[in-house]
Amino acid sequence: MMGCDDFEKYTYVKTDTAINYRVNTHINSRGGSIINKAYLFDSSCPLITENTALEKKEFYFASFKVPYRLIKKKGEDKFYVIKNKDTFQYKLLNIDTENHY
């Protein structure tokens, strides 16, 4: 398990962050999702929309299995997860770096 100070070595994903990566590692710890051992998201980011042929159910960002593509455009408060031919749009939750974790 990671301690609170361990999150400081990752880049907190914010509205002004831009990402377009194939995600090969996705670790969930203490409310944070660590992507490719570099970026930190709040793991409770809610699903906004889905464009999927999969069975209708809830999809949690924290539960995605790698690999997948993650796209976060600079200036937007949402991001996209693309898995196979399915696209999921999530609302970005800002991490309170002083009181979170």
C-alpha cells in the first residue's frame, strides 16, 4: 500500500494537462489511479457518456483493464478512455493536493 507522500512523485492531472497515451499500467491506491507510473487521477471520476456495443452497465474509471488509450485535451474538464472500439467519456475531478489522500 502506498503512503500519502508517495503520490507527490506523480503528475496530478488537471484541466490544463494534455495526455494522449496508450495506458499499459493502471494502479489504484488510496483513491488515486496512477497511469503509466507517471500521472495521477482521482479514481472516482464519473462516467459522462459512452459509445459502446457492450452490455449496458456502469463503467468505473478505476476498473479499466489495460491496455487502453487515454486522451485528455488541454483546457477540458473531461477525458476519454478508448478500449477496443468503445469510447467512454469521464468528468475530470480535480485532486485536492492538500486534503486528499
